[in-house]
Amino acid sequence: MLSLNHFLLLGAVLFSIGLYGALSRRNAVAILMCIELMFNAVNITLVAFARFLAPAATASQSLAPVSTVGQVFTIFVITVAAAEAAVGLAIVLAIYRTRRTISVEDVDLMKW
Amino acid sequence: MNLNLLLPEISLCVLAVVLIVIDLLLPQGRKSILGYIALVGLAFPAVFTLSLAGVQQVSFSGALVVDQVSVFFKLLFLIAAALVILSSFDYTRRLSILQGEYYALVLFATSGMMLMASTRELISIYIALEFTSITLYVLAASIRNDAKSSEAGLKYLLLGALSSGALLYGMALTFGLTGSTVLNDIASALAQRGISAAAVLGLVFIAAGFGFKIATVPFHMWAPDVYEGAPTPITAFLSVASKAAGFALVLRVFLTAFEPAEKTWLPLFMVLAAVTMTLGNFVAIRQTNIKRMLAYSSIAHAGYVLTGLAAATAGATSGMLVYLLAYTLTNLGAFIAIIAFSGQVGSDQIEDYNGLSRRAPVVSLGLAICLLSLAGVPPMAGFISKVYLFAAVFDAAAKNSGLYYLVVIALLNSAVSIFYYLRVVKAMYFGPAATEESLHTAFSLRVALSAAVAGVLIVGIYPTPVMQAASVAAQVLFH
Amino acid sequence: MNDPIIAIAFFVLAAVLLISALAVVMLRNIVHSALFLALAFVSVAGFYILLNAEFLAAVQILIYAGAVMILLLFAIMLTQRANTPMSNVSNSQAGLAAIVAAAVFVVLAFVLSKTSWLTGAAAVTQPNTEVLGKALFDYYVLPFEIASVLLLVAMIGAIVIARED
């Protein structure tokens, strides 16, 4: 009943929602949250591939089985997303200290 | 697993950590020694990189490759890092930048770029790219209590994260279609199964992610803002090394993994190249701030380099490598001169460059040489590399007639660009000076500028060794 | 995957995930958005369990619903001014953003549903934590080491930027 396409479609919907939010929000923290949604969409896609792809799909040179590759990729994406969030929020705090606002349109020394 | 292949990267990371530890032990006021340690320490990765010249080896389960291409790029990054560190001595002292962390992060970023030039597997590529990017976000925001710098860091991070979302989606689709993350396996799987619509989609998403790194249209909008707000040595670093690292990835991914889909991406890059150089040049004309002008000019140069990818021959690839090296030296020189001026004049506005040749003749001459080289005037490096690249693209036009138009567009663009580069030269040499008081430039900046200008002239007058190295390297990517 | 209970679980989780994701991008109070984001993260962990990726589900809860959420909430609380109910409004490009996102979705949905993926006939055994750990230190030791330096850099960077003088 459930097939790979269900999960891929779910990932596509979530990716688009995140993309819309990232492009349309004004608050820097909100933009960061929407980008996290996009990363989660990618992760669902990757884990779904890991679950459904045939083992034979793994080509000759890469030694790890395809199910492992998908999940390992996801682990790295989560790692990077957390690091990026930490740095992003540090910058947000720094801006707030000098400017008292973190809205990307209020901040207008340079054109956005 | 062969750790020797990673020695340049490892030594850079060790050097960075050592710097942070020394920083803790140094009393306040003695911190400027950190810059010298970082600069001298670069000798280690340089020696290790040179010792890898001629090696052709794959390691770490196919994730890492050391070949002529990666060595070429690694040396380019080291040259850029050395000049950036040298030009930061004066800058970090003037502005409130934490020196230990600053130099350490520059070294980490260099290490990340080297990894970008050496990885051949999607997961490693992604991690190397993010390693470099996160380091650069921090560096862009590293001037303390400076709203413009923090804002540059935030914009860079938000747009960078957005683009890596697109990149990841593309990588996920490519992995799903081919069942592998190793570039060569992706190529054989694509060749075997044909290019489906999903493969094209994956390719486009990946191109979008890389397009952000090299600042091509329509992913260029971050560049002017970030270039203007970031510390100027970091702006220089971003405009040359980060861009070159992006090109290293583009070359490896598209010429290896997506080689079977060449018919799809050749027209894509052709259009991107034409639009990118045209937009960059025409918007650059309107700029009044020299950092923003050079930001748009660097977008235009990314467009010129992309013409090589639209041709996708060994000759054109070799042209891209030579062009990137010439552009690195030239643009670094221009930015070093800007650092020298803004330190004295306190402004980056082009109108404030009026009459500077009488106040600082040596630095003005250096900036003029670099700007003329960017414009492609002989005998500078910018001229010979443009000729070399465009001639190679022209050669490839026999099998793809669209390239004739591309070369014509590139030449017209080069002609347009002369206008805005010369405007600055004209202001410096013929503009009325506000005062006649002569400017004092820090010794380190003079050394850095002389080195960059010497490089520009040497490559411009005797380019043969660089061209030979580049063409040997380019052959690697075409088996 | 043929068990009807799993199918029901999928659709319930999908509803929770998509509604909370929409709430994240639509609500005007950023504190509410953040709370719905936590719900979205937890429901993604649910999908990982459906896909037999238990380790990832645990990581998702710990890192995303735990660490990243705390970071986000800290940032919100430390930077919030009086006007919290209007703290997450849209910018002037919201219309364009909607068009771009809708276009991306239509293209993705069309292409993904038309593609024939190399799916296996039988259910594939999914790697357990031990297999993943071995793979990380075996095939993926290079990205693993880069990730460790990346985390070091992120830590140094966050301190450099956020530190008060």
C-alpha cells in the first residue's frame, strides 16, 4: 500500500512549505526555522530511499550498502544543520545587541 | 586509507588549533605575533601539497582523490590564504577583531577549500562545503560590535543555508536514482540507465547549490551585500578562494558524475555564463562603493570562467584553471590596495579615490595594474588568461556553434568592463585631491601588494609554466 | 509496508507534520511557530520509525527536538521585544515566494511521480545502530573527521560572535 512515492511526495510538500517560509518571512530566526524544515524534507527523502531502493542498485565502487548510505547521509545532514543553527543564532544575538532588531527588512544599512 | 594524502589539510587544522592555544597564553598587546605564526606556518601545508604533486591516488573508500587538479587548486588556496593573512595584520589591529580566532578560522577555511577540491563522493562533498561555508559565515561576521559585519554574516548564512537545502535535495535525488554517492558510480549508473527527468532535476538543484558558492545569476544577490559588510581581507578571500573552491567542485561533479548528461547542462551553463557576465558588468558600472563594484565585477568574472564549462573540453578546462589563478592574484591585489586606502582614507567610496596617486603613488600604481589586469589589458595576467580561455572556448565552437556567440558576448562584456575599471584609475590619476597630504601604508600591506602585483606581471608576461600545469591537470578530468 | 496500521500511521503523521509545518510558516507569533516546529520535528521522527530507522529517530528527537529547539527558543526569548503577537510577519515578497514554492512543488511532484525508481521487491533489512557505527568509522571516516572539525569551528565561531566583551 505505502510506496516510495508516498514518502517522496511528503518530502516534496514539506520542502516547498519550508521554501515558501524561508523566502517570505521577515524575522531571521523564523527564516532559520523554515530552512530547518527544508533539511527535514531532504532527510525524509534520503531515509525513504534507504528503505526502498533495491540493494542491487549499489554500483561497484561504493562498498557500503545503499540502505546504510542513505541513513549515514542523514546523520551528516543533522550534524551540519545543528552546527549551522548554532552559528546562525549566535549571529542573530550579535545583531540584536547592536541593533535591537533581527527583522531582515528593518535592518537596512544595506539593501536586502 | 592513506593519511599522507590528507597532510596539507591536517597540518592546516593543527596549525589553527595551535594558534588558538598560543592566543590563550599571549598577554593582551602581544597578539599581533599570531598573524606571523599563521603566515610562517603555511609553509607546512605548502610543502606537503608540493610533495603530492604528480600523485594520482584515490583513498578513503573512494571519498578522497589527490590528482593534478586538486594540487593545482590547493596551491591556489594557499597563495590566497597567505596574501589574506598578510593583508590582515594591519586590518585586525585597527578594527576590533579577535586575532587568534580570526587567523585560526582563515586556516580552517583554507583546509575546507582544499577538501572541496579533493572530494569525489557526495556526502564528503557536502560536509567539506559546509565546513568551508560555516567558517566563512563566522569570518564575515567577525568584526565585533559592527552591525554591518554581523548583518553580512547573517545574510550569508541564511542564503547559504537555503542554497545548501537545494543542493541537498539535488544530491538526494541523484542518490535515489543511481544508488550511489561516489561520483564515478553515479556517472556509470546514469550512462547505463539514461537521463530521466528526475536526473535533470537533481542536476539543476545541485547546480543551484554550487551556483550560490560561485555567485552566478540568479544566486548572486548575496555577494554585493556580504562583500561590502565583511572585513575586507575576508571579502578578498571570498571573492577568490571561495569562488575557486566552488569551481573545483563544479568541475569535478559535472565533468565526472554528470558527464553522461552533458547535453543537458552544456546549454544551461552557456546561458548562465552569458547572463552572469552581462548582469555583473552592467550593474558594476552603476556602483559608487568600490567593494560593491568589485563584488559585481567578481560576478562577471564567474561568468567568464563558466564559458569554459559551457565548452567542456580539456583545453577550455585548462583555460578555466589559468583564468582562476590569474583572477585570484589580480583580485587579491586590488583588495589589498583597497584595504590600504580605506585604512587611511576611512572610506570605500570611489569618489574618495580622487587624486590618490599623488598621495600614495606606489599603492595607486599597484591598484591601477590590478584593475587593468581585471579589464584584460596586456601585459597583465588578466589579458593572457582571457585570451587563453576564450581561444579554447572558440576552438570548441566547431562542435557547438552556440559557443561562437558566447565568445562574442564575452568579448563585448570585457570591453564594457574596461569602462568602470578605468573610471577608478582615472579618479586616482586625474581626479582633484581633497588634500595633498601623503598617506602612509603599513609595511605588511606593501609586501602583500607587491607580491600580488609581481604575480600578476609574471603570469602575464611568462605564462607558460602555469599553462603547462593547468593543461596537465585538465587532462586528468578527461581521462 | 502492507500493514494497514502502518498506512494509517503514515497518514496521521503526515497530517500532523504538514499542518504543523504550515503553522510554522503561517502563524504570526514566533513563539507559536517555534512550538509547532518542535511538533514537526517529533513527527519526522515518527516517519523514521515507519521507515525502520530507529537510530535516526532517536537522533532526530535528541538533536532536533532537543538541542536545536532549545537554541531556537533561547534566541527567540533573548531577542524578543514587546510586540510578540506580530513577531513573525511576512515580507513584501510573500506573493512571489508563494509562486516560486508552488512552482517548485508542481515540478517536484510531477517528476517524482513519473520516475521509475530502482525499488527492491522484498523489504530491505535496514542497518541497525551497530552497522551504522561501523559504516561511519569504515567507509565514511573522511566525512566523519571533517564533521568533527566542523563542529569545533561552529563552537569557536559561536563563541567568537556571541561573546560579550
